[in-house]
Amino acid sequence: MSDAPTPKSNVNPGPPPSTTPSGQAGGGPQYPSQPFAPNPYASKPRRGLSRGALIGIIAGAVVLLIVIVTVAGIGISSAIRGSQADPESAVTEYLTALQNGDAKQALALLEDPDDTAFLNDDVLKASNELAKIGKVSTTSKPFGAPFTKVMAKFSIGSERVTQEFVVEDQGDGTYTIFQGGTVEVSPYGFDDVPLALNGQDVADAAGDVWSLFPGAYSLGLDLDAFTVDGGDEIIVAGSGTGVFDDVKVVLNDTGVQQFRDAVTDAVNTCIASTNLAAGCGIDLPGTLSDGTVVQDGTITRSLSADAQANLANLEPQETFSDPLEVPGEYIGLVKVTSSSCTQGGATGSCTIEFGPSLGTPQVDFTSGTPVVRWD
């Protein structure tokens, strides 16, 4: 028997027959009233769902909700705890995350890196714009429980590379990359140079070793006098050894001219000085080695012919320690005379032999404005 309510009749019996209340005079002959006919357009009451049907719908909704929550939970777990497949899949998923420019997902597959300064979406996006990671193939072998060694071969742009990963079984059906996920590089020779790696200031790095995703990188420098030679597209993969061997921070044409102008101006200023202390490494003592006393303010200096030629053709020299400290070549002999030299009670003019020469200039671009120093 159904639990649904029983529908009521649609017949409208109409008003009751008109009657005259007791004790009240009638107003004429009385006729019984006729009942109204059933209304064929009246709506029928809706039949309610059975209890069993309601229970079935509710149970189905609960099951659907559980499925949705479970699937979402699996996705969250995968993003946080690593791959849920096998060691090779963990590596493939990691490299796929790099292909997709998803640094967060890539980091979720790694054991906590020491330095994440460059492990972000912006640096990764710039890397993919230079050269994306291509087709990946992997092989694996046990490496002592709970570790597996996975060798991955893939391309970065047109270059084929190999990288070794050590994957750890977390014991709960998930795998993370324990070692080899990032490339550790040492930017030797770039100390105190305001470089940018894929657009990010290298000063953001925690130490003198940079942790990088496998990929392509460029080094830029916001100094108009310098260029990063070999820094347009640097492929980083594998052990990272020798990554920056062919990368140099060098003076460009603008910088070379600034170097020459700075040294020439310094030399001209020093040569023009009539004082004993002239600068540029050509200062004179008040008393010479033979006892001659030279009066300050009476000195005349000039460059030898060789020194003039060397200064006119001065070239900056390559440096390997600090690119912003640029040495020059040896310039040469300075001729010196004085209009007031005193020796043995006699005073007169003299030529000073074996005086100091102009050595090798060192031009410091650290502050942006060239500053000349002398050895």
C-alpha cells in the first residue's frame, strides 16, 4: 500500500440549499438549490515521492559527494606528497611540470631544496621561453631501499642532455625525488657583479651556489659599460660542472672608451701637477737619494715618447677575479725637472733621473663611475 496521501474528490457540491432560519418569516416560495457540475480544468494534486525513492536519491547524492571529495583529495595529495605511481613516473611528472612552467608542482615532487631563490614560476617561464624541455625517456635501477636511481634523457631546445635522479619511496605509495632534481652551479668570478639570472637579481640567492631547475638560462647585467659574453642561452642540466666556463663579464665598446677616457684624464691631471705629490704613482720625495732638496711647487713633468704611445693605444686587460676591476697596460717613463733644486748650498734647476714611472692603471667600475687607481 502506498504511503502517498490519497487525492480528494474534485466535485464541488455547491452551497447548501437556501433555508429560512427558524422563527423568521419566509420571503416567498423556497426551491432546493442544484449542485455545481465538476470542474474539468481543476488541477490534480501532485503525487508525492515514496519514502524508498527519497532514500535512494539521498544515498546517491552522498555517494557522488564522496567520489568528488575523494578525487579532490587524491589531487591534493599528489601535489603535496609526490607521485603516486612509481619512481620513473615521479621523474617524468617532475620534468612535465617544468615543461608546463609549474614550479609549485615541480617543488611538490622534490625533497626540500636548500635554496629556492630561483625555483619559481617567473624564472621557469623565462627558461621555457629560451628553450623548453622536450621528449623524455627514463630508465631505472634499485639503489638500496628505499631509493631508486632513475636516469632521464631529454632535450632542452636543440641540445640533448642526461640527468640522474635518486627517487625515494615514502612508504605510503608515493615517491619523491630525493637527489638530482635541481642543478647546483657555482658562479665563480661573478662576485659583487649585479647580474640578473632569467630576469631575477642574483643577490637573492642564499649563498655562493645556485640551485636551478634543469633548463635554459640567460645572464643579464644592468651596467651600460659591460656585456655578458656567452650569457644569452646557457643550458643547465646534469651535474652543473662547467656551466659558466664560457661565460664572461667584459667591457663593451662603451666601456672600453670609458676606461681609456678615465685613465687619460687621470694621467693628464697627474702630469700637470707641479707638486711633489702628484698622484698616479709618480709622487716625489722632498729630498732625493743624493741629498738634493727639491722645492715643492717647482716640478715639471712630461711623458716620454713611449709612454705617450702606450697611453694613446691603451687596452683594458682581461681579469678573472673581479670583472668590474679592469686593469690596463704599463704606460711608461715620466720626465721630471725642477726649477728649484738645492744641493751643497747651491740652488738652481735640475733634471731628476730615475724618477717613478706610470705603471698599470686599475679602473674600478663598481660604483658605476670609473675610478682609477695605480699599482
